Amino acid sequence: MERIDISDDRRVADLVEAVERDGAVEIVRDGVVVATVAAREPDVSAREPQPIDIAELERFHAEHPMPRFEKSWGELLREMRDEDDH
């Protein structure tokens, strides 16, 4: 890991370049490490989209069927709303 002495009047751009190059940089003042600047972990949401495995999805739905109710969702919600009014 590169060490950068801030007494050398290094610019922020120099620090960023060092982090990009080495992944992390220790900032030193008077010979003492006062901070470590490290690159961020890549954002997992930025990955390439993966294809959906239809067979796996069908297997999951077969193992976890949707619950069936005697009443519609609307009727259940109305009942819950009406219970809260009492």
C-alpha cells in the first residue's frame, strides 16, 4: 500500500489517482499514519443482468404454491380495515 505524506502538499487528485492505481493509500503526517483511503467495492447492482432460469423458477413455484383463500384480497382488506375502525 502506498503511503503519501500530506506535508508534500499533495492534491486530492493525486490521492485519487493513487487509490485507483493501488486500491488503497495510507495518508501520513509527521511519519504517523492518520488515515487510510480505499477504493469502494463494486456496486453489486451494477453487474450484468443474468438470464432467468425458467426451470428453476417453475420448480420454486411448485414447491411454494400461492396460498388460496375463501375470500378475495379486496374482501380481506375491507375486513381488516373495518376491524381497525372499532
